[in-house]
Amino acid sequence: MPKLKTHRGAKKRFHITASGKVKRGHSHARHILTKKTAKRKRKLDQNVLVSAADVAKVKAMLPYA
């Protein structure tokens, strides 16, 4: 069997936790921040889990994670 390639974009965006869950960051937190409220910017800074519907897709892109 040939080795599987890791999706390089997914590697930079997702992390697998020790229990096997998939963490992701938020978008819209890099620029044009002056019009966004402090509360919204704080929420965008927090990592969250990938939704259950997308976990299989992400794990398929990260075969050795």
C-alpha cells in the first residue's frame, strides 16, 4: 500500500485532541477588526470543536494525526 498524503491546508487549520476530537479556530479574526465589538473579537479568538457532521471529512484529510 502506498503512503497517504496529508492535506497541507487541513494540517494548518485543524488539530486532533488526545481523546480524538477535532479542534478548529475561527475565521474573520485577522483584519478589519475596528468595526467588530470586543465581545465578538474575544469569541473569535477561542478554539472550538468541529461539528460532528464534518469530523469524518477532516480526519480523512489527516490520516496520520
